[in-house]
Amino acid sequence: MIPYADFTFFGLLLYAVVPTLILGLLGRANWRWALLLTAIMLVLQYQTKLKLATHAELREIWIVIAFGFWQWAAMRAYVAIGVRGGLLFYGTMAASLLPLVLVKVIPVFLPRHQFGFLGISYVTFRALDIVFCLRDNVIAAPSLFDFLGFLFFFPTISAGPIDRFRRFAGDWKKKRTRDEFLTDLDAAVHRIFRGFLYKFILAALIKQYWLDRVASEATFGALVSYMYAYSFYLFFDFAGYSAFAIAFSYLLGVHTPENFNQPFLARNIRDFWNRWHITLSFWFRDHVYMRFLLAAMRGRWIASRHVTAITGYFLTFGLMGLWHGIEPHFIIYGFYQATLLSGFHIFSEFNKTRAWPTNSPLWRAGAVFVTFHFVCFGLLIFSGRLGAGPEFNYTGVFERADCDENYVWALDKHRPDSPLSIDLYEENEYVMTIVADRFREDLKDAGYGNGQHVFRVQTPPQFKDGHPHRLSISVTGTKKKITPTPRIIRCPGTGG
């Protein structure tokens, strides 16, 4: 079950929200209640069976539990030995990262085997945050319940926002009064309405009427249109999800940080990363970029501070790309962002002695316009669409092909209530065109539009010659095969 993806999940959440409202009004919605809800929601969310090997399956919840105790054991071993720096620190980091690395690498070598659970990337960063804080001596070692509560806090487990333990711990153990709960409730309601507007109205409309339609076209104009559509869709979908996650966090007394702040109004790429996926970018800034700069300056690794900063950008965003996935477009996306930030760094240093009017209204408007387009192109790279062919938006099944008739159902996924025109081919030779417009109840019940997607046609006489014939179906005017495997028929000749 994917959190906040459909109304089924929100129906399930009512069983958590109603008692939370009652306990909150009584001043009893504390960390123990939040921990109990988290445990219940984890069990409900992670019931999918994963294929670990050819004859071995395991429910996701057991992987979640094993992951939690692995992280707990790594953290406790680090605390018990008492040496906070050096090889022990890097070894603990490696141990914390190991499950995530396996999740990214195993599918490359064993594509049919599954390992991991939804949200493991975000939960890993929370575990690493605790290790960093212990190394810096800014927190005490958390108890088991505090550790697991932070790691698996259910409103934010699947896709963030990424909280920090120092901030989270203050809210987690705080006792709220009735008035404080009502204030949190008001903030939660506002975010819930924003989430529905963003995710289920704006993002859904953009996907249905813009993104999906241009995704199936192969022209340059369609690619440019897809770039804008994907950028707006990704923002409204992700910002809507984040609004829901923050809202339900507030109900439980945890003030999870905001994740977006009008990112498309950013005046430069640095400003953009202060507004977009804020908790992720700040995590990388604090735990990777700033630590690298400090270590490089202390060790005098690089003579120039500008080269040090640029190297830090490539290290930070290269790792961010890998964090999203090991596919080439994620890595390219990370280096693209590092290049933009490096270019802005060079321009900023150059402009210190030029004093260009960067604060004038015209300059600001131009800067927002230029930044927006650089950002959109980066998100196009991130989507994996750049350089890829058009998406195939047709589906169907060649259910029957014999000497009596051919039976097919097919539809356009973007226009599920419209009949589809189908071409029948023998090898590469066109035979006829048929409109798939007959009704079938089970197709409608399965969610295939109005169910009027079937065609039946008698097998043409020319195929009844005793020879095998390879039949296939394509969308009229496109030659796009709806089913990749052709049907082979062999009918006795009419004379015998």
C-alpha cells in the first residue's frame, strides 16, 4: 500500500485520526500513542510479498523489522565502543548504508528478485543522521523506542520529508496541552486541503490532459511540452504528498519541516535548492557538502577555495544522483545540477567586482525566467525521458486467432472511453482495418473505460490455404504493435 496515493489509504487513516482527535482534545495524544500507531500502520502498509529467490517469498514487514534492528545494532555498537571518529565512524556509516546499497545493486544482477521496501532511501538517511549527530556529540544515544519511532514515523516513512533527530526528539517527547493540540490541528487541516488540491486535482489534471498525451508523441515539440508538464506534475504531486505527510505529523505532535517553498520562483539555482525538496537538499548540504569543505580546508587538500567549493558540488550532487538510483539519467542529473551550481558560484565571484544590478526588478524577473528553464531541463533529465522513445499508451490482448475468427480487445489508455481503430497484419502485409467498439462487461468491471473495446472478425479466406500465417495487430496509422507476439494460424485449404 502506497501512502497518500488513493482514497483507500485515507479511509484507513480515519481509524488512526479519529482516536487521535479524541486523545488530543484530552491532552493524551503523546509519543506512546504515536509509536503504537506507527507500528500498526507499518504492519498494514507492508504486507506485499517480495520474491527473494526462485522459491522464497517474504512479506515486506519482516524486511522492515530486520532493517530497523540492523540499524539499531550498528548504532549501539558505535556507541558501545566509544571512539567517535576514524575508521569506526566510517565503518558504522558503511553498515548503515549497506541495506540501501544492496537494494540498488541486487536488481542489476538479479532483476527478478526483490529486496527492500518503500521508503528505505529516506529511512537510511534518518539512520545516518543519528550517526552523524553521535559523532559530533550533539545528542545522547537514543533509546530503542525513540530510535525506531524516529526511523519509521509512519506519516513520513515512504518519501519524507527527511527530519533530523535533534529537532524530532524535542517534539516526540513533548507533552501537548489541549490548546497546543488545537493549534496543531488547525495547521494540519490547512495542509490536508492543500495536499488534496495539489495531488488529486492539479497533479491529476496535468497528468491526464497534458503529461500522458505528449508522452506518447515523438516530436521535438512534444518533448519540450513534456518537459514543462513533467516539471509541474512532479511539483504538485510531490508537494501534495509532503503536505499530507506534514499534516498527519502535526496531528501526532511532530512538526515535520516543510519540503517546498515556491521553487519555480527561485532567482538562481542555489536559491532553487533552498526551496525544492528542502529537507533532502539541506541534509546533503549539512552532512556532505559542509563536512567536505571543512575537511578539505583543514587538510589543505586543494589550494583554491573556489575549486574546493566546485569539487564539493560535484561530490554532493553526484551522491544525490546515486541516492535516487544507479540508472544513468539520475547520475547525469546530479552532475547537471553540480555544473549549474558551479557556474553560479563562478558568476557570483565574478560579479563581486562588477556590481551588476542584480536586485533590479527587470533582472530579478529575467533571473526567475532563466532559472525556471534550467530547472525544467534538469527535471527532464531526471524523468529519464530525454533520449527515450515515446511512451506506448495502448494496451490489449489478441485473445483468439483460428480458422473461424479473430478476437481482440484493445484501447488507448489515455482515451479509455473512445473506440480504437485496429489494423490486422499478416507478417508485414496489411489485411484490413477494424474498429474495436463492441462491449464486454468484464473489461468495464476491470476499469477499462466503458468496456467497448472488442472486435471480432471472421478469418479471411486467403488464410485458408494450408500454410502458416503470422497475424498481428497494430494501431491504425502508427504500426505500433499492441501485442509483441504474433498469433500463428494454419488452416486447411478450401479444396481439402
